[in-house]
Amino acid sequence: MNKLPLEGIRIADFTWIGAGSFTTKLFADHGADVIKVESADRLDALRGSRPYAQGVPGVNRSGYFADRNSNKKSITLNLKTAEGQELARQLIATSDIVANNFTPGTMEKFGLGYEAVKKIRPDVIYLAMSMQGSSGPEHKYLGFGLTIGALTGLQFLSGLPDKEPAGTGTNFPDHIPNPCHAAFAVLAALRHRRRTGQGQYIDVAQTEPTVALLGPTMMDCAANGKVGGRTGNRHPAAAPHGVYPCEGVDRWIAISAGTEAAWSGLVAALPEADGLRAAQFSTAQDRMANADELDAALAQATSRYEADALMAKLQRHGVPAGVVRSAEDIVERDLQLQHRQHWVRLQHPEMGDAIYNAPPFRIGGHTETVRWPAPLLGQHTDEVCRDVFGMDEAGVASLRLKGVLT
């Protein structure tokens, strides 16, 4: 009764960095046996990414890596050796899913492309999630989240008018569209295999889930020939709509009052803000036409309020409003996240007490899904050699001397 939903599923995880690691984390957090294949000679770049625990760099001290790799096992194989490739094939023979997010052709160099893997495990579900997919004039291009944001137009739309594209401040494609689309595809393939016995080759081009986020912009271009640009916090059909200063240092509130009811509520909630009652703001059209002046008048009013108190007051008056939270707010003071037990603290062998995100959804009866901290580099090599490959200590030691286990 207490089994997690994906217990009994094994993933041979060749992914690295952001999108691939988050995809397999979703499975690991729900019970799948995810064995992360790493190399001590060519580290997962995320292991070298800030922030580090206590500010001390180290291959096992990246908070970014840790959060993307909870509940996984780590083995270190040298896939440039014949013995390393053979061990990878043995792992694949016992795995339901093989996942990678390398440039097309990389897995084939190791003899681990889909056609080769299918001969080892005919019903395998093979996930390949490169930037541009497995074919086409640009399929060999190497890309990262920032590249994908640029190529898809996401970065072009992010920022202030008449300024250079600002981007999203993080590699947004790595965190939302790509891992979630890939995980959905794998779950569908698992269901298909359960019904038919057939495996699947899943070819995710990471640019395409990111493009899917931009539907209204793409439709406006296709249907109306209109090329959208950067608008900051403005809305094309609503005013006021933006982020406004509050009392204190760098404290802000987001407000959207695009309907007559919300506008009336805003004016009623701020009785001292005479500027909002000016004739130039009487109608929705007036407010859109004078958005700059409206933003200035509203900012003058909001700056007198503490952010949380103003949010509560505006919401009572039917105005969509939310405090702009800092990282400290979210981790330490967000009562909703605390209620949902979103933050999980685990003891890591090197980092000590470390914080992890719980999965962004809950399945009834399975609240405690983040169970183990991220693995140390190669932490489970001996265990996997013994339990999966059937090797004894002498065999493991021999492969270490040969540089097969790095």
C-alpha cells in the first residue's frame, strides 16, 4: 500500500545539466530506480555550478546539482573503454528507460544509440532530448537553456521596450517546458508498453516545447502579420498591469486591474490616492492611453504600504494582487509552501543539512517522495556492480585499476 507509483521501473540515466536531470528526477522522486551514469573525467557541468554549500566549491557541493538529482544513484563509467560500454549495455539490459540529452550522435559513438539499445532490450523506452531533435539541418548544434531561449523567440519577448532582450534571468527551458514535456512522453510510452509490449523511441527537440509557450505571439504573427516585441510588465489590453514599489527596500507588489470591477476595487482600497480619480483614468480606454501616468500615480500610492498588508487589502476588494517574493521569503516565510511540505531538508554527506524541492504535484497517499539526498560522484558504483552486474570485490577492483570505473 505504501509503494511509490513508479517503484519497479529502472532508468539508465545518461542525462546531465538541467533539463535531462530534472526529467529523470521526476521519476526518481516517485520511486523509479534511477542510476545516473557519470564520468569523473568529464563531470556533469551542473556539479560545478553555483551555489555551493557554505560557499565552498566541490563536485559534491552544488545546490543546483543536488536539487536536480534527489533519489538517484551515481556510478562512474569510462564509456571510452570497451569494458565501460559493456557495463553500460548490462545496465540497459535491466532498464525500462534509457535517457540522454546529448547532441545527436554522441550515444552512437559509444555504441548506445537507439538501434543498438533496441537489440539489447527490444521493449526499451529510449528518450533522446537534444536541442533540435535527431534530424534536420541544425540537429547537430549543441545548445543550452539560454541558447534555446534565444532560438525560440522567448528571449526576444523578455525585457523592456526599446531595450535589448533581457531573457528570463535563468535557463527557463531547462526548468519548465522541456522536462515536463519529456516526462509526459515517457509516461505515455510506459502506458503504451504495458498495453502492447512495445517500446518507444522518443525524440524531444527542446526548442519545440519552448516554442509551445509562445502560442499567442505565434498566432498573432501567423494570423495578423504582427510581430510582438518586449513590453515589460505591460498587458496589451489591461491597465494598470505591472509591478509597483512598496514600503521598505526593494519590496514590490504585482497588480492587475484590467476589468471595471477590479478598477473600482483598486480605487476603493486606496481612498487617499486622489491621483487615481483623475478624469484621464475614467474609462478602460483612457487608462490604456495614459498607462505611463497611471503607473506613476499608482506607484506613489503603493509606496506608502507594507507589501503583504497591501496585498491582503487589495484582494479583499477583489483586485488581483500579489507580493513579489524574494528567495528568502519563499524558503522561510511562505505559509502555503510550508503547509504543502514543499521544502524538504535532507542530510547530505558533504553539504550537511540541505534543502530540496518536492515534486510540483502530489499523488494521494505519497507525501514523502524526496527520500535521499543527491548522490556523491560515483557513490553507488560498488553497489551497482554487485547488485546489477553480479561482480565481486576483486572484479570491481580490477576494473578500477584499468580505469573502467573512474
